[in-house]
Amino acid sequence: MDLSILNAVALGAEAPAPAGGGASFFIVIIVMFVLMYFMMIRPQQKRQKQHKAMIEALGKGDEVIINGGIAGRIDALGDSFVTVEVAEGVKLRVQRASIAQVLPKGTLKSA
């Protein structure tokens, strides 16, 4: 009986292996967040700044494409709305933010 108790005590007395990986786990998480920032968040912010600058630089007579794919020429500008002439006598009033692209001058004449 003495031997079984000694064996049980000897088995329980061994220290478990250290779990480790605590610091390395946090390093991996931090690296993943940094990668997500540079691959997803930063490019999106850059596109938003470019779009905002394009919207602010709009002028009467600029040829634009609206988000729906409609091309036209800016007829009138407002604070938040723009009037776009898509055909002779056909004018659409759209939000400034819905303008997707500014075309080079003369693009609509050649199309």
C-alpha cells in the first residue's frame, strides 16, 4: 500500500509544461490588425479623399458619369445636388455624391 501512495504522489508532483505562447499570441494578433489596416482600411480612406476632392472640384460644363452609368454634362450646381443634362432637354437632378467619374472634355461628343 505504501508503494501505490508514493506512485500517486510522484505523478502529481511533476510540474506541468508551461503553456507559453501568451506573448507570441498577442504579437500575431497585433500583426494581423496592422496588415488589415494597410490592406483594407487605408486604401478605402484614400479613395474617399480622392472622391471628395473630385466632388468639390466639379464645375458647370464638366462631363460626368453618375453611379447608375448615365453620362451627361453638368448644367447647374447646388450645395448638395447637381443638375446633369443627359440629352437635349433632358435634365436629371442627382446628389453630388452619386457622381462616380469626371470624363475628359469632349468625350460625350465623340460617343
